[in-house]
Amino acid sequence: MIIYEPIMLAMPLAEKIKDQILQEKEIPDGESLRKILVSLGLEEVCLGRGLALFRSKYVLALLIPSAKYITVDVFSSSGDLSDALQLMMYYDKTLNAYIVDIIPANDLEFEGNIGLEPVIIDAETFELKSIPVLGYFEKENGDIFLVISEKTYDAWKESGKLEVCPVCGADGLVWQKDVAYCSSCGFGVKVVKK
Ligand SMILES: [Zn+2]
């Protein structure tokens, strides 16, 4: 797994949080989130009153738990906020569901949209109610791919939106067997068959 920019942390982070909620049937607390961030290769550099700062070579992540929301702000370690993202996790009363969403921290400067469907998990049955296309990033022959599982691919295929890039939301993914390329954001998508 590689993390060169905020989206490359936000997507695998959202996926791990989704898996944890589905498995543990509860929303992760600050401590679980710290473990998840460390498992993604980040180092905890500062901790105080529930707030925690993590870093890897290229990104910083600020974990801010509060009573209603847990947010993880992810930004480039250069301090540039143009591609910064905020991962939000909360309980939605109307939907009676837990939501994990990734939104651009800076709407004005962010280039394009994030083509992700938020994670929506029923708060009673703990079933996944949406089709988030999440995975982690890897580099191969100079190209960077979002690597997704076969299970994620199958659900995505069923949704009929296989031509929409899960990273930037552009309409025009070109598939060649198990690999797709997006000419808008430059990321590829690769399905790992298990
Ligand atoms: Zn794209």
C-alpha cells in the first residue's frame, strides 16, 4: 500500500472503518481509530485530550473525536490544503444509520468531486445499505491503482455504475479485463481476484 496524497489514506481508512463497524456492530472509538491509523502505516506524533495527530512521509491526519461526530482531517504533509479531505463518521437519526463519508475540506480549490458513495450502515441490522467502492492504493509499472476486492467489484457492477471513477467521480472509466483507467484523475482501478 502506498500513500502519496490525502485520498490515498482516506479511502483505505474509510474501508477499514466500514469493516470494523460491520464486524464489531458498533462505531469505533478513538482508541480503535488510532489502531486503524497505525495499521495503515501512520505514526502517532502527538496526543492530547482525545485529539491525536498522525503522520507518514506524505500525509498528516488529525483525529478529532466529539460526542456526535468523529472526524479525521487528512492533509498533505507539505501543509498544502488544496487536496485536503475530511473523513466524517456519525449516526444519522433520519436514516437510523451510521455514515462514513469523505468530503473535500476545501470545496473551492478541490479539483473535481470525490466519486464515492458514502458508507451507510443500518444501525439495527448492521447491514451495508450503500455501495461504496473503497480500497487501497498500489503502484505498478509507474501507474497508481486503487485496488479493490472482488466482492466490492461485484457490488459495484450490480449498481450499474462501472464507468464512474470511484476516486474522482468522472464518468468515463475504460475497462480492460480487470483493470480500469481514468483519464480525469489518472488513477487506475484494479480488481484483485481471490
Ligand atoms: Zn478518476
